[in-house]
Amino acid sequence: VFLSSVLPPFQFVPALIRVITAPEALFVFGLAAILVVSLVFGRVYCSFLCPLGSLQDIFIVLSRRVGLRRKHSFRKPANILRYAILAATTATAAFGSMIFLIFLDPYSLTGRFIAHLVEPVFVRTTNAGIQALKHADVYFFAKETAFIPMSVLAVTLAFFMVVLILSLKYGRLYCNTVCPVGTFLGILSRVSLFKLAIDGTGCNQCGRCEMICKAGCIDAASGSIDESRCVGCFDCLDVCPKAVIRYATPWRKAAAGDEWSPARRGFLAAAVAGAGALFFAFLAGVRNIFGAAAHAGSVQNLPVTAPGSIDLAHFKSACTACHLCVSACPTHVLTPSVWNFGMPVFMQPVLDFEKSFCEYGCNVCGRVCPTGAILPLALEEKQLIQIGEAKLLEDKCVVYVDGNNCGACGEVCPTHAIAFTDKENVLYPRVEAQYCTGCGACQLVCPTAPKAIVVLPNAVHKKAERYMPEAAPEKKSRSADEGFPF
């Protein structure tokens, strides 16, 4: 709940995509705040706002407590790798593919860790407690978790192990080598107003600052700090016995003996200019992708996306597969995809009507989506969004094939899209598509195998008509003076 209600406006990737897809004042403010704070104070976002950063800090503390890695050391930056990942992430997003952000965005990674690994453990523990309470005649409803395909679960577990091992052994190596958000904010921090610097005149090179630095960015031998990799945790300030590490502006550092060469200034200017170009290419490219409609392809091969996702092009270009909607969906119809969207995309959630249905009176997925891939809809509006249309396959329906009454599809349809024709006391179902929203309840309950009624997705969502029952004929009242005895 906290991840979906409080954090998104102040998370870089969700805020950026939301500003592009459906700008809201809070998200615009959050994105601007992240950029301004990074330009003034450096990469403090990575230590105080990023949930994956907080998770890594927990692992780092555990590593120190158990003695696995009590001391850190300076590591040379893998600049070619980190900037290549940032460029690839930006370029693919600009052309409408979220594949790199799906795998590497720290907020989405944390969301999947919770939805796939933490929540199932919590739910199973809770259910075990509920079973135990039954012996004391105390009863609660058992909870269920969303269905996660094994391939998706394996990928999540693999990334969790990578983050865990890197944190235990090398501190914030993931943030400073793999994470595209960390790399981008690192570029901004190179020109930030305040920076950490070591006063070489008073430093005795004890190395305590280097040993405590989980980012591996302090070189005690040379008395230098790599601002692009410093995550602003300020641990080094606490351990310095001489108090020669200062958090100050560049001109104060220069007075302390730190040279600020024109060559270095030129390199930073070029780096910031390049990052800015990639940033605006991302904005322009994604906006163009969002403006394109997705009409091509056979509807049978398209996935059904949640109400509020507008169309397939919008959803594919905005969803980072954080799976908050998967976790929040009360009927668990939202399921992480495997190859439903084709090879370029993986793990974006789709509606699986073989396992459940979209609840008519629910709009929670749009309320928890942080990027605007599923836009929030008022319940009345959501109930008329047609994400697909039910199609009756008469050659498989038991009513048409055997002449036996069934009616299961009509009983569960919340919009009265299933009507019946009476022929010799047998009710033959038919679909009135103008009322159908594609919720999938009819497909779920259909008793035949394969299903005799299926939902065909709409690549672009439509609006259904609201069912209006025919008014009952008015009974003509009899006046008292017509001679009726009572």
C-alpha cells in the first residue's frame, strides 16, 4: 500500500513516465524536486528515497554484522558499462520498448520483489495462523495470492539474488554500475552545488572513510571522491577522526586545495549535455509512441489489458512491470505475461480469464498504477469501458450442440450482455455486444472445454452501452365509481 500511495510521485522513473502519459501536479512536482535536489545536493535520492537503495542498505548492514564484509575499498568506475546501459535504456524507451526499464528500474524491481517473494510468504504465514485459530473456534477468511508464472518468478528470484550478493560483497555496486537511474543522477551530481571533498592538507590517510564507503567512491590514497558514484549517505563524515571531509560548494573545495581544471569542467559539460539530449529524446520519443494507435494484428493474438490502459500501444510504452496492480487486484485476474506481447516485452500484466475475471465493481488497478499505464477511472466510467467483446462459439456450446439448458454465462454477466431466446423450453444464449465490457466472467464459468464463450480483446478500448431494462407496463387503476364492490 505504501509503495503505491506515497512513493510513486517521488520515484524518478514512475514520475517521469506519469508526467508524459497523464501529467498530474504531484508527479510534476515530484520529478522537478528530484532533479533540483540532485543538482543541489548530489545523489541523496539514492540513499533517502529509492526503495531498492534502502533494501541494499539493509543487506549491507547485515553483511557487516555477520562479518561477511566489514570493510569496503575504492573501486575504479566501470564507466563504459554504466553509460552504455543508460544509453540503451533511454534509446529503447524512446522507441516504445520498456524492456530495459522493466528489468532495471529500481522501483519496479522492488515492487516485484515484494509481490513475488515477500507477499506469498506473508500470506502463507497468515493462512497458517488462520488454520491454527480454527481449533479455538476463531474464524477468518484465508487470503490468496496472484498467479505468477514460473518463468517470471525465476527472473525475479535471479535479480533478487544478484542484488543480494552484490550488496553483501560489494555494497552499492548495483547502483553505480547497473542502475540507469543512478547513472543519470550521477551525471547531475557531477555539477551539483554541494559536494563531499577531502582536505588533503589535514588528512592523515587513515583510510577509514574509504573502508566505510559502501559506494566504493572514496580513494583515500589520492584524497579524491567520485561525485558521480557518491550516494550521499554521509557515513564518511562520521568516521573521519580529523574532520577533514567537508560537504561544501566547489569554490570552498578549491580554497582547500582541490584543483578544478578546465579540462575536467569541459568533460562534465559534455557529459551533462549528452545526458540532457538523451533525456529529451526519451520525452519526445515516448510522446510520439503514445500518440500512435495500435490497430494492426489479429485480435485473437492480442492480450487483454486492464480498463484504463486506453490501447495496447499506450500500455506497452508506459508499463514497467512493477506488478503493484497484480498484487492489488482482488480477483487476481491480472497475471504477469510471458510472451503475450511478443519478444521485445516481458512481464507486463494481462488479464487471464482462464483463471479469474475482472470485477465489475472494482477500479483498484488504475488507482495503484504509478506510471499511468493504467489510468485511474471513476467506477461509473470504468463500468462502461469495453476492453474486449465476448464471442459465443455455438459449435462448442452445450445448448446448441445437445439442446440442454445451461445459462451459466448469463447468470454471471454483470452488464446483461448475455440474452436468451426460448425455443421449445430451451434457452439459447446470444451476446448483445453493445452491453459487453469484456470482463471475462462468462468465459471463466463456461463449463465446456474448450470454452464455448471467449473474450476477444480490443486493441483500442471502446465504450459500452449501459443496459436499460424495459419498463413494465403500467396497470390501469379502476376508479371507485365503476361499480366494483370493494
